[in-house]
Amino acid sequence: MDKEVVNIVDRRTGAAYDLPFFKGAVRAMDLRQIKTGPEDFGVMTYDPAFLNTASCQSAITFIDGDKGILRYRGYPVEQLAENCTFLEVAYLLLNGELPSALELKQWVEAITTHTMLHETTKKFLEGFRHNAHPMGMFISTVAALSTVYPESRHVLDPEIRRLQIRRLIGKVPTIAAYTYRHSLGFPYVYPDNDLSYAANFMNMLWKMVEPKYQANPVLARALDILFILHADHEQNCSTNVMRAVGSSQADPFLATAAAAAALSGPLHGGANEEVLRMLDEIGTKDRVHAYVDSVKAGKGKLMGFGHRVYKNYDPRARIIKWAAGKVFEVTGGNPKLEIALELERIALEDEYFIKRKLYPNVDFYSGIMYQAMGFRPEMFTVLFAIPRTVGWLAQWQEMIEDPEQKIARPRQIYTGYEARNVVPMEKRAAAAVTA
Ligand code: SDX
């Protein structure tokens, strides 16, 4: 008897079904044969928030949540952070292999020649109030690029896809920096193509009147490592959005803007900004215990803790904690670090968090480091969106090239009224119904 099947008996009919395993899963469509009669639609799965549903096959990123493992195209993220640059890792995520020296040189040149924005783009940004949140400006401006490159809608053309991918990777740091400069009322700084990806980003953020910006190499490397760690994370919320929006063949600028919108939520990429607010609210190390008790009493969450997949220490958090130490050696530290360390110490010993397997995630230490580097909390999620644009594009490209994929359109379990007839206004109950 074939062991690679799961046998299901429908006790409504007594019928038995052998459902073949597919790479350890069961195809949901195989359940549709389970019917009570020819009129029956068949059995669906019900899985709100997709807790146990694979929406695709992907070869890009592997996570083992129990063991705290994260690999991009098979390479442990720890090794990539130690040995590679962000653009090298971007090449790996998009092409499946690490580049040779010549391939990397050509790749860097290709991205570098796309760092400029059309001058009209700056007019989009001018329309925002000075206190507009940078994520709102970032998302809107990325979407607006769809109007600058209308040919990008031809998503089935590999060459057109390739060009838009390079444009987006090259331009997102420029857009991010321009949102920052706009919020300060400073003039925009044009890209300096002599600089690395991270150093040029710092140039566009912080260059003032000096003839040429000199990036601190320790800070530039720390930013590059943070970009590597944030580049992809398999089917997270924002990547799911990228795939769903891309599945309707919307152009990659609009899909990336939609993904960034999902990332902005406080439960997702917006958590790094919320961590800083939480540390500010705690205020001092001796108030950490009281705050933890309030979380355990159900008053809010410990921001930067917990994860849908990791039920162990997020491997990225460990590296970020190390990188933050390197940054503090240059910047002189961040007083919030001792509060964060005390929060981590207490949470890792407390049964409430241990039982729920809540460990620090990627967002817990990144904000403290960014703040020490001079970024304001409102910029933190934009700093997440820049590198994650590469992951979104790699996943989007894989989806477009996947023959199994089609427009994403989930089913539902209907719980509303059965058919009923409209009652004329004069016969409707006078009871006021609040909308
Ligand atoms: C990112 O998916 C990804 O890969 C995302 C990401 C990426 O790289 O793309 O890794 C980036 O988004 C990291 C997560 C950043 N978010 C935060 O730090 C916000 C705080 N964390 C939580 O909101 C939460 O942990 C989530 C959203 C991250 C995960 O939520 P789940 O998987 O839906 O888990 P859950 O809400 O069902 O929690 C299970 C239990 C619940 O308690 P009980 O109802 O069982 O009593 O754990 C509790 C939750 O209340 N819980 C927390 C908690 N997170 C979960 N309690 C206190 N503090 C928390 N942070």
C-alpha cells in the first residue's frame, strides 16, 4: 500500500479517500473530491491568517523557526552578513547564486546607474506636509514611479522585469533619503556614484555643504549588514501582499508600494519604531519589571518580541545586537540599550514569555542602533523597506515565473443572511440602525 498518502474517511458518507502527499503537504484542491453528493462543492480548508497554509513553492529563503535558522538560497544569513555586501546578497536573492567578481562589478554598476530620480518625482514629495510620516511619503512615491515608467506594466517580458527591478533597487534609497530631507526642510542631495550602496544612502541623508560626503566606514558597514539581514524572510505579511498584488499582473512599482504599506503596520515592520516608543515609555531600567507585568496582564505587547515562525531567538536579532555594539563604539552608545537588555533578560526568564516562545525578533535591537546612528524613529520602517524591496522583487519574479501561479483569489466560509427580498422604505422598521 502506498505510504505517501493520507487516508481520510468521510463519516457523512462512509467514503474513504487517499490524498497523496506533495512535498510533505496535502494539496487543498485534492480535498474538493470529498463530497456528500454531485451537487456538493466539496471540502475546503479554513485557515484565517494562513497559519498552516503554503501559498507557493519558493527556493529563495529557508527558515527553521524552532532552531532559529535563516538561509538565503541555502547560505546561512550569519555567513552572508560576515562575508558579503548587501548588493552581493541582492544578486544572490534575485539570481540564485553569489556573483563572481566580474558579475558583481557589472551588477553594482547597473544598480548605481539607476539611483537618480526623475526631477518630477521631487514634485510629488513637495506636496507632503513637513510632518508627513516618511513611510507614507515612501509608499506614495514608489507607487508614483508607476506613472514615470508605464512600460513596467508589461510584467511578462523578462527584459522589462529586469529593468524595473534594477530601477527599484537603485531608487528606493534615494526616495527614502528624500523623504528624510523633506521632513527636515533640507535640500535634496543627489546620489554620489563613487560611494557604496550604504555610504551613498548616508550621503543623500546627511551631506550638508561639504564638497564630498565621507561616510564613517564602521557605520556604513553596520548599515550594509542591517540591509542584508532585512532583505528577505520567505512568506511574511508584506511579501504575501507583493505576491498577491503581483498575481493580478499589476506593475512592480505598485506591487512594491502595496508591500511597503503592509510592512508599515506595527505588528510587522512598523515594530522597530514601536520598540523605541516602548523604551521611551518605560523610561528607566528600574521600571522594566512593572512594564513586563502590565504586558502579562494583557495591557499591550512587548514590541520587538515574538514571531509567527521563530519560536527561538531570531538569528537576525543576535547579529543586530552585535552590530549595534560596533555602532555604539563610534556613536557613544544609546542610553536605551540598558533598558532593552534588562527587558530581554527579564522576558527570557519569565514563564509567560517562555511558554509562548516569545524571543527578541529582528525589530528589537535595530531601532536602538538606528537611533544611535542619528535616524529618527519615523525613519526606522523606511530603513526596513529599502532592503526588503530586494526580497519582495525576488519573490515577485519567482511568482511571475511559476507556471502554477495565477491570480490570488481565496475562498470564504459565508456566514451572512440567506437570500431575502428588499422591503420598501415605507414598510421598513422605524428602528434606527447604527451603520
Ligand atoms: C516582523 O513574518 C515575518 O517574517 C515578519 C518579519 C520579517 O522579516 O518580515 O520577521 C518582520 O514583522 C517581526 C515581528 C515584529 N512585530 C513585533 O515585534 C510586534 C510584537 N509581536 C507580536 O505582535 C507577535 O508576536 C507577532 C505579530 C510578531 C506574531 O503574532 P502571531 O504569530 O499571530 O502570534 P499570536 O499573536 O497568536 O501570539 C501568540 C500568543 C498570544 O498570547 P495568548 O493569546 O496565547 O495568551 O503570544 C502572545 C499573544 O498575545 N504574544 C505576545 C507577543 N507576541 C505574541 N505577548 C506579548 N508581547 C508580544 N510581543
